[in-house]
Amino acid sequence: MCAPMTTETLFDSSLDTASLFDLARPASESRIVVAMSGGVDSSVVAALAASTGAEVIGITLQLYDYGAATGRKGACCAGDDISDARAVADRLGIAHYVFDHESAFREEVVKQFADDYLSGRTPVPCIRCNMGPKFTDLLRMAKELGADCLATGHYVRRVNGSAGPELHRALDPARDQSYFLYATTEEQLDFLRYPLGGLPKSQVRELAEQAGLRNAAKPDSQDICFVPDGDYAKIVRSIRPEGGQPGAIVHAQTGEELGTHKGVIHYTVGQRRGLEIGGLAEPLYVVGIDAAKAQVLVGPKRMLAVSAATVIETNRIGPLPDGPLTAKVRSLSKPVPIVLDGPLGGGATTTIRFEQPEFGVAPGQAAVIYAGERVVGGGWIDSTET
């Protein structure tokens, strides 16, 4: 293990680290709490915070079974990741605390994930985690510690606007994580800081190397953290065994039974592979799931076209603009032009209407609304209209 280093010499003097944290008080009088997952991004945030001269405290939430995760790379909040976070804190000479949130995480995120799949929805557990353990609990801890702010390694920007702090997409579109943060409240945003939102990932790794962090080359997380081998269905079956009930694959237009499936938990709207039905005139896709009947509904690609979506439990960040809006309905999709038909925020239900038919809009996913680069808000997709 490397010895602690003088934080003032971590980075090149041309890098104004203090400006990344937008502190209201001089850094020497401030306290920054950093959410440390054990990955390179949050570790660099801790190093940047330490280099300001502020007092820095790192917090890691253990979110799932340590033993099952030991030896995994590219995850977060368990196993070797906790060890990496502790080693970075030792390197930087900052305090580091680990809190066991496994029970809360299982109830609020993992079980909800299983229930969504079982009901035929396509869940986004990373958003659930951000809405619960990641921000609600961490913010409370940070404030109890008397922190001036809570900093995370998310690739998104916090911009001071005329009406208060705004949430903007990261400058590097390949790293942007704003889709997963639409549920951030205005009160939370006032306290949160995202120092990496204006940096490309390549520079973040360079900063990690400059600081001598042992996880500088650590792979990025690719899968959902609590699904170690990518087998989502196995996780769902372990929590909800009834999810493995076989049923019929039915043509959504004709009602014809085309085959059988091994459980609705194996399918999501828009899926083409894995249907194992042949001899058809055109490719078929999953266009819907009737969980009550244990049926997977399939049809041609044109049946995936959606004109509107009902969005529930909405959140709004800042005022609604007078100008055009766009929306992302999947984390990897591009924002598309929409018209908002109804209120946004405060948990209200609204409808987004697409200017052009949108494909693969799945209940259970999030619809995130943008005004240019600014995140206006969003909610959960509850149903769609053709």
C-alpha cells in the first residue's frame, strides 16, 4: 500500500479543483463528504476534494452480500470494491466509513427489481438505488456529519441557473448519466456536487494515475451491480420463484399460439432474440407481456411503434421552459422531440406525445425529459399508446 501523500501536490496546479465543488465557504473551513463506491470515478472525486484543502470524509455503503461479491471487478459497493475504497482513503489520508445498507437495498431495490420483472415490466434498478440508498441515505449522513456538500462520481453537471441549481447532461455524451438522476429533487441538488461532469473519462483515469490511486485502471461497471454474471432471471427466481412459470408465446394480432416460453422474467419489450420460434414470414419481436396469463406477446416490428406514453410518479427540476422538449425512454437511446400533455412534478401523472413514432418504449423504464442540455425531470413509464 502506498503511503499517504500531501494532497496539495496531487494534481497539476493549473487544475482549479476548488471550483469543481462550488463551496460557499473557503475550502479550509469546509467539509466535503464523498460517496466512494470503490471505482475509479468516485476515487478521483475524493482526490479532487482532498486537493482543495477541505476536510474530506469518504462514505461507502455496503449494498449487497460481501462474500458473493469478493473477487469481482467493475462492480460497486461490495467485495473488493470496499477494499479499494479504503485503500484510496488511506492513500489520500482521509477518513473513511463503511455502512451496512444491505437490508434496505434488498427491500427497496432488489425486491422491486424482481417484482417489476414478474409483472412484465422492464426495471431500472440504478434509478431506484439513486432515489433511495444512494442519495436519500447518503445525504442524510452527510448533513449529520456537518458537511457543506455531498460529492459523487456521476457524469452529470450541476449548473447554477437564474432559478437555482440545474441538472445538465455531462459534456462527454458517451459518459452521460443524467438518465439515471432525473428523480433528484431540487433540495438534493442544492447539496450535491458532480465534479466529473465536465471531464472525459480518459482525463479522469489520468488524474487517478497522477494521484497514485491503485484502481486507476479498474474496469467500469458493465452490469447491474447485484447481478454478478448478468443472469437477471436467476436473481428474480431466487426472490420470486413463480417467475419461472412457463407459458405461451402468442401472436399479438392473430392470437395464435406460436410456442412456449420458460417464464416471463426472461423477456422484455423490444426483444427479438431468444424467442425460439421459426418458420415465420417476418421477424417477430416481444411487443407486450401479459404477466397475469403468463403470456409473451409477439408481433412485427411495426407493432413496437408508440405515439405516446403515460408517465407516473413524476419529478420536476426547476421551471418548465417555454421552448421545445425532448425525452429519453431508454438509457442508451437518443432524446427525441416530444410534447408534454399534463403536469410534471410532485408525483403527478402526465403524458408525453412523440412527434414521430418511437420504438421499444417499455413500461417500467423511465422517461427523462430535457430542455436542451438541462434535465427538466421525468417519471416511470406506466403504459403506452400506439
